[in-house]
Amino acid sequence: MTEERTGLEERIIIKDQHTKEIDLVNRDPKHINEDVVKVDFEDVIAEPVGTYSFDGVWKTSYTTFTVSKYWCYRLLSAVLGIPLAVVWGFLFALISFCHIWAVVPCIKSYLIEIQCVSRIYSLCIHTFCDPLFEALSKICSNIQVALRKEI
């Protein structure tokens, strides 16, 4: 009985990895588009003091702008949302595939190969350059600099 539960729980966990609960109220939980698409009527159209249109025109313009923006977005998302979701899903799957199967293995291979080169380089530096610089430092260690102010 416990084995059946475990198998059922595993299937539920595997299913939950691909089907995630979606928050229909907060659709931007990570605030990706916080300052990009917050465009209200007042951000686009504003009348300075002394050049006011009729109040009815102003109210109708506000309503027209708000409603047309709302319905245009809904229609565009209904028509293009799913095809673009497929395109973006494919693109990010392609990027993930390239990263997992090409980029990371190449970087790991490079790091392994460069480690051997770095050891040889370090050995050469310590063998040839260290004695040279130690000798130069001993030669230059007795140099004394005196500053005089001439009038």
C-alpha cells in the first residue's frame, strides 16, 4: 500500500514540474515590466494651464484612450500571445539546449586544458624570472635617493 502511494506521489511531483499554478491576480510577480508599460492617459496627454479643452472632450478623450488601450492589448494578446509564446518557448529551449550541451562542456574542457598550461607557465616564471628579479632587487636595494632643494 505504501509503495502504491509513493508511486502516485512521484507521478504527482513529476506532473507538477511541468504544470505550475499560475497567479491570475499578480501576473508580474518579479516586476519585470514595472516601469516599461505603466503608461496612463496623464503620462501621454496633458494640457498645460491656460490651454484647456472642453471638459466633455477631456473626459471622452480619457475614456477613449483607456478603453482602446485596454481592448487593443487584449485583442493583440489573444491573436499573437499563443504564437509568440511558442516562439519564445522554442527560443529559450534552444538557448538552454546550447548552453547545456555546448557552452558548459566547452568551458569545462577549456578549464581542464588551461590548467595544464598554467602549471607549465607558472613553473617557467618561477624558474627563469624569479632569480632574475631577485638579482635585480639586490642590485637596486642599495640605491639611495636624496632630495635637495636648491635656491
